[in-house]
Amino acid sequence: MRKFRPFDWRHNPGFGTFTALTILFLYAPLVVLVVYAFNANRLVTIWSGFSLKWFVQAVNDGNIRLAAETSLIVAGCATVCATTFAIAAALAFERGWNFLGRGIAVGVVMIPLVVPEIVVAVTTLIFFSMLDMRIGMLNLVIAHTVFCIPFAMLPMQGRLRSMGTACEDAARDLYGSEWRIFRRITLPLMAPGIVAGAILAFVSSLDDFLISFMVSGAGSTTLPVYVYGMMRQGVTPEVNAVSTILLLISAGLAVLVFLLSRPSAVSRTAGAPASAVPSS
Amino acid sequence: MNVADAVMLSVSGDRTLPEPAPKPLIEISDVEKIFGGGEIRALSDINIAINECEFFTLLGPSGCGKTTLLRMIAGFEHPSSGNIMLAGKDVLSLPPRARSVNMVFQNYALFPHLSVAQNIAFGLEMLNWSKFEISERVAEVLALVRLESFRSRKPAQLSGGQQQRVALARALAPRPQVLLLDEPLSALDLKLRKEMQFELKQLQRETGVTFVLVTHDQEEALAMSDRLVVMSAGRVQQLGTPQEIYGKPANRFVADFIGEANLIPGGLLGRRRDVTLSIRPERIEIATVSSFVKLYGVLKAATFLGADTLMEIEAGGIVVRARLRGAQMAAPGSEIGLCWPDDAEWELRE
């Protein structure tokens, strides 16, 4: 006997095949890249056995290490700066008065997300050369901070909105001054949002190519820019190895953000579910 | 009246001292709240004096402005005009943290990242009490709400009733002059709600703190309050003791909102046409002798409710509800004569 089932997209004929094809289309290139990073052959397209030698070679390559170091330092500094600015911005937008021009202010902060990256890259380059500012890595940190702020701010804003103002009101009622409320209540409660925002900022800084490509001068090349340089001399399995490492870091951090920004993240860390406890 | 006046009176030979009038702790005078550039009047013409050690309730349907008024006392909202005095001092210019008033929030607003003891200690820390004083006071209020063994739990590990008690303990810990409760029982199930009503009342008597409760539940308000105010559409409808408000409702709204009431036009009973009589269903009886009958009607339906039977009787175009003890035998459609004692009638002016 057939049971009646309500309509469900998943039971549509051909839906499974379509999904599989889409996933294949999206991820096959990545899989190929990762697989060939373990290829023993010098030529990227010919498989001749498993080997880790390209990873060893990449790690031992002084230039790659220098570029990786630059990337990490820039991403680290930009993350700290962007997160600090983003905390202030998120608080102003979510907790401040409805000041005149708040909508415009939100728009301005979000510009890097909407404007084509090439525009941001070119304007940043023009800006720095107009001021004749050539301070190496610091240029990169400033440029990265600017476009990392919206990435850092979005999860914080969401967190502030979902946690509501009840706890802060309660703290105000219990004789807390604004600064002590911020330190003891608001900051700990928005922490998952801050960590998620910081990770997003870090990943976007690490992965950025266009802006880094325009802004970085000699001696301050980031990893993506260096990889691009390597590619121009032909694709070697070393590129695959470096890309694989970058991919793993980014994917790992993205998963972490996903876990942190789930709505239940806070209540789970606060302890066992209430239902597991006998009621009074 | 202060002590000096009392001494003066006794010295002047007046033997029969008048009973000292209760001292108003909170005085709300001519408070008005207008939103949206004069479009919406959330509160108008509010004059209420709340006495010391009183259990006072703001009762009304949702949207009547009762929570707004409570948040004004706490300092989260500001009246458009009017004044609020706390213990003789104007508090309108003071932020919430400068008012010795604490609030139990509707969904408790416990700090999820702090333990029960840390939650309770928060207010005391903000007041810069010493470590020793804080630990003593926390133990004291934990005992008061019987949660001693839960001190290191997080709020998420507590049941609804326990969270409610933590919120109470947290608000009582700094020894406020007034405790404000914003629909504190609405999130609890019926049985727990009844228990907590009793506990709240007891807590108020033990601590001697003035409680101001906001609720839309009229039974809760009648059961717990020393005095209450019935609000509707941003106005005070009636202020008085539960007995006064139940027995002598000031107008149609109060009669209808508090308990059940039959609103019978005066004309139907051979009175003046412009009065309405309010008669509680439980005061109405079926007349056994025809000379007692005050109103004849036709029985529409009888519903057995266990202890009572609810009868709906149609008389002169209105439906009169009568709540009679025990199971009543009467067939729908039969004619019934109703009677009630004279003191069950209450004339409504509006």
C-alpha cells in the first residue's frame, strides 16, 4: 500500500542526478588540484604515483615561505584592526541611537562587499600613490583592514540582534555603568559573533588577490600574488601543493565560522539542555 | 506623617491619634506618554500613589500601557509629561542604575554566561560591595528562594520555575526599595503559576519590599494584590482593593474585564433606562417562589463544569449567565425565573 507523502523537492525525478552534477561541476576542479598535488610527476597532467615531495619542496622554498609569512602577518594585523573597528561599528549600528545618516553609514561600511573588487583595488592604489605612501607591508595592512571590516561586522551585527537587549537592560537595572556592562555582559555574549567575524576577516585577507596584487610592492608579496607569479612560469605541482594548503586552511576556518554562528552555539556552550534536568 | 508630628499631636492632648496614613513610596502624577508626534497616546492622565510595603498590581489587557508605566518607574522609558517621585525624590532625571528599584524581566533576562550565584552577585558587585558582604548576601537570597544547591549551575541548566526564582533573587539581592515584576508568571504552566503566586506573595510579606506587578491575568491580580489598578487604552479605569474592584466596578470595562459579569440594562428590570446593572453569575439563582422572581428567561444551554453548572438564559434580548452550585437539572427551552439578593446588584454609571 502506498502511503501519501506531501510534496517534497527531494523526491522529484532527476533531482538527485541534478544535484550530483552541480556538486561535480563545483568541486571537481578542486579535487583534481588536490589530487595532483600528490603526483610524483613533474608534469601536472600525467599521474605517475603518490608523492609528498611537492609539499616538501614548497615548504623549503625560501620565496614561498617569505610570501606565506607576509600573508600571515598582513592577515593577522588586518584581522585585529578590522575586528576592533567592526565591534565599534556593530555596537553603533545595533545599540546606538537612530542617528541621522545611520543608513548611509551602514552603506559606506558595506561598500567593499558590493563594489567590484577591481575598483577598490585601483582606487586604493591611486590613493596610496597620490599620498606617495610606500610603507611596504603597512600599505597592505591598511588596504586589507578596510575591506575586512564588513566581513568582520556582519556576524557581530547578527549576534547583537539575535541576543536582544534584555540582558543589557537587566544589567543597567542592577546598577551597572555602561563600561562595566560592556565588559561583563555585552562582550562575553557577543563573543561567538566576534570570533566568527575575526575568522571571516582573516580568511578574506588571506585569500585576497586583486587588492594585494595592486598594493604590494617589492618585498611584501602575499602568497596568492606569489602563486600567480609562479603560474606565469608554467604550472608546477608546487603550485598545487601551496594551493592545497591554502584551501585546507580556508575550508577549516569556514567550517569553524559555520559552527560558531549557529543559533544554538551559545546555549550549548552554556551547558546541558534544560530538558535533561529534572524540573522543580 | 513623621514622628515629630505624632509627638506634637500627643503633647497637645489629642488622645485619639488618627491612624497614620500609609506613606506613598512611588507617586506618579499626571504622567502622559505620546508616540509618533502626537498620534498615539500610550498613556494619559495617570495618577497613582503606591504605598510602602504594598503589593500593587497594574492590570489590563495587552497594549493598555501597563508595561510602559512599569518601565518608566525602572527608568527605561520617559514620560512625555508628568512626574514620577520615588521616596519623595524626583527620579525622572535619573538613569536606571541610579534608582533603587530592581526589575524581574518578562523572560527573566538572566545572564546566560554566568552561574546562578554570579547572576545574583552582579548587582552587588556593581554597587561595589565587599567580597565578604556579597557572598553572605548571595547565600541569604539563595536560601530565600530555596535554590542553595543550584548556586553553580548555569541558567540553561535550570527549569522555568527555577530560572524565575533566580531572577527574583537577583533583583532582591541589592535590597531595592521597590521590586518591579513584568508579567513574571506568564511563561510558566498553570500548576507552577499557582505555586509561584503563593510564593511571590509570601516573599513580599517576608521581605517587606514594595512589589509592583504587571499582569493581564485578572485572577492573578485579585489573588495577590493589596491594591490594584485596572488600565485600558492608556488610562486608569479604577484603583482599589481587589474586593472593591470585584464588587463595585467603576464602569462597564472593569465589570467585564474582572471576572464574569452580566450587564443588564435597567429598563429590563423596570428601572431607569440609562443605568446598567452588573450582576456576577455566581450570585444569580433560580427562583423557587414566583414572588421572588426578578427576571424571566428561556434556558438556552446548561454546561456541567464539575463543581458548578453554567446556565445561559435568554431574557429580553440579552443572554444572562448564571453559575449554580452542583449539577442542575433543567431542559433547554424551558422558562426559568431568576432571582438574586439586592446587594448583588451594582449600578454602573457609564
